[in-house]
Amino acid sequence: MNNLRVITFGTFDVFHVGHLRILQRAKELGSHLIVGVSSDQLNFSKKARFPVYSQDERIEIIKNLRCVDEIFLEESLELKAEYIQQYHADILVMGDDWEGKFDHLQQLCRIMYLPRTPAISTTAIIEKIRD
Ligand code: C2G
């Protein structure tokens, strides 16, 4: 076990096993896991729709996971550098759908893209329920 602080970001809407697994794998890389949960407003500006679960509900779920030590509300996609510094993160973990997107932050911390869990997504779950 090392002393590294790991940070990751996400919406985690309609929480599923893909979300759980990336958080567990992120935690295994260090000793302290910090999660930036995307705000409702940030999602709306990105996807033109609000998440199914509100940010308060999403925060309540994430902060009560055993692998999560600390959470905060991610209010802008452009503030990754500030959040990394504010939370003294040693490693940034993102799913590989973000591959390469955060390489410019390499002078601040180590950047790791982990493989996504195949065949599960919030969008697929919403569609399945709808049909
Ligand atoms: N994820 C995964 N496997 C899946 C689905 C998601 O490993 N089958 C991972 C994603 O790669 C991401 C995390 O779970 O690292 C959260 O996924 P989303 O809620 O979709 O996050 P996103 O909206 O991509 O993040 O700064 C980033 C923003 O917060 C948005």
C-alpha cells in the first residue's frame, strides 16, 4: 500500500457496475480516493439534458461507497488543473473514453486511463427501461 492520492471525475448518473469498478480500480492505485462529481449544470451545458439522478442524489451514493474517501462537486470541465492542485492529487484516473484528453496535465500528476467495463452504460440502461 502506498500513500498516493488519486482523483477521478464523472457524472455517475443511474449508478451501475461500470461506475463501481472504475472507482474500485482507481482506489487500488493509492490510499486516498477523491471523486469530482459533475454538477447538474455542467451536464446540462455538455449534453443539453439534466441527469436522471440529481447531483445531491449522485453525491450521496458516491460518498457512501467504501472505496471513496472524499468528494466534491465538479462545476467546470476546464478546472481539472485547479482541482488536481487543490486536492493534492498524485494520479488522475479517467476511463479510456477520455484517452489522451488530459495528457496536458502530465506536469501536475500522473495520468492513467483505465479500460471501461464493456457493454454497460447509463444511456443503454435508460433505453432498456424505456423499451
Ligand atoms: N465508466 C466505465 N465503464 C462504463 C461506463 C463508465 O469505466 N461502462 C467510467 C467512465 O469511463 C468514467 C466514469 O465511469 O471514468 C464515470 O462515467 P460518466 O458518469 O459517464 O462520466 P463522464 O460523464 O464521462 O464524466 O470531467 C469528466 C466529467 O465529469 C464527465
